[in-house]
Amino acid sequence: MASPYKDGKRWRHRLMVQGVRVSGTFDTKAAALKWETEQRVALSSGLRVSVTKTCADAFRRYELFVCSQK
């Protein structure tokens, strides 16, 4: 299980559930832990609240929608 860590004055939390990575920054550790439970419930039920996009995702999308028109 991932745990929040202190980054300067803020708390940062990164989490991966079923291959979906999400992250967030918070003022308090309690807020980070609350967010973690919300994300775990949402991602395990199939709802994607916030999803991190990668550069590879952008390239795939470009290939499908732009390159095919050229």
C-alpha cells in the first residue's frame, strides 16, 4: 500500500490501483489518506476520477487521429 509523504510543506500521495496510477498533493496527511480511500473505491468500481496520462498515450492518440489523415 502506498503511503503519503511530506514534500516541503505539502503532503504528496501516489497510488496505483489495477494498473491506473493517480497522484495528488494535500495540506494535511489526513486529507491525503481520505483521498486515497476515495480513489481506491472509485478505481476498483470502474469509475476513473482522475487518471494520469503518459507521453505514450499522447503518441498513440496522435498516431490514430492525426497520422491517419495525412
